[in-house]
Amino acid sequence: AAASDMSAEDRNEMIAGMVSGLAERLEAEGGKPEEWLRLIRAYSVLGEKDKAHAAYRQAAKAYEGEPDVLTKIREAVGEFGLETN
């Protein structure tokens, strides 16, 4: 609700801070596949394709021993319009 009272610039700054915080936490502590997908989606929506691809690579590495999870991540990333190669 508070975000609706913000200027577009302030709102974008707040969103960028939230995305940055999520990225830092996932890099430091890891996370669930859904959290990685949230980060990848956020970067995609923000138009930061390089960061989205980097986050995908980190998620893929974190779950390289879990093929079912990797498949889920790849499928979702493809739905975001990103390449998974």
C-alpha cells in the first residue's frame, strides 16, 4: 500500500533494493528453487537479462545433483523468455 504513494522513481528504487537483497541472500546462503525463480523472474521483468542468466547459472549449479529440480527451473526460466543454454 505504501508503494502506491511513492513516486515511480522511489518505487523502482525500492524494488531494486528488494531484488538486490534477495540476490545477496541467495548467493550467501542458497535458497529454495522457488526463491531462485523469483530472483530470475525479477531480473527478467526489470530487463536485466545478464543478471537473470547469471542467477539461472547459480541456481543450476546449486541443484546440479537434483535432475527433477533442474527440469523445473529450466522450464520456468524458458517461460520467462530466457535461454537455458
